[in-house]
Amino acid sequence: MARSESEHPTELELEILKVLWNESPLPVREVRARLAAEADRPLAHSSVITMLNIMHRKGFLRRRKNGKSFLFTPKVKKECVAGSMMGDLLSRVFEGSPSAMVLGSQFTRNG
């Protein structure tokens, strides 16, 4: 059975977003080069194209035609993604309690 799509980016999608938040618009080859250099994540060109198209379909990216290729830009802001992921963590793991989350992270660090 296929995994349902999350409203949050996957680990690889987040790495791609980080690249594009730092500099955009970028073509596929530049996204791929930066993933290899910055995230130590060498991927095949076709894999990067596939991921960028999935992210475009999910609404994470904008793309525009530039000659024979596409340029990709983030459609979502870093702060919005971070806030959404933190809210999800808060509700799923800490039952909506910010103090439980803070206390839980203190115990994890010290214990």
C-alpha cells in the first residue's frame, strides 16, 4: 500500500527546500550540485527531477520554463514549514503542551 502524502516535507524534500531557500531560482543541475556539496547527498539527475516535480505537485515549489529547462523557487516560507512541523510535533508527541515539550527536551539532553 502506498504511503499517504504528508503536509510536511520529507527529509529529502526539506534538504531541497534548504538549498532553494538559500538561493533561487535554480535549475535541476544546480539543485543537484548543491545537494551533493551542502547536504552530502549525491543523487542521480533523474531522481532530482522526480523530487522537484513531486514537490511542485505538492505545492512546495514554483517552476518556470527557462529555455529547455525549468527554474525552481520555493513556494513555502521557511518559517511556515518550521512552524507547521513544530505544531505537529507538539500535538502528536506532547499532547499540545508547550511546557511538556520544553521539559521533555531538557530531560533528553541531561539524561
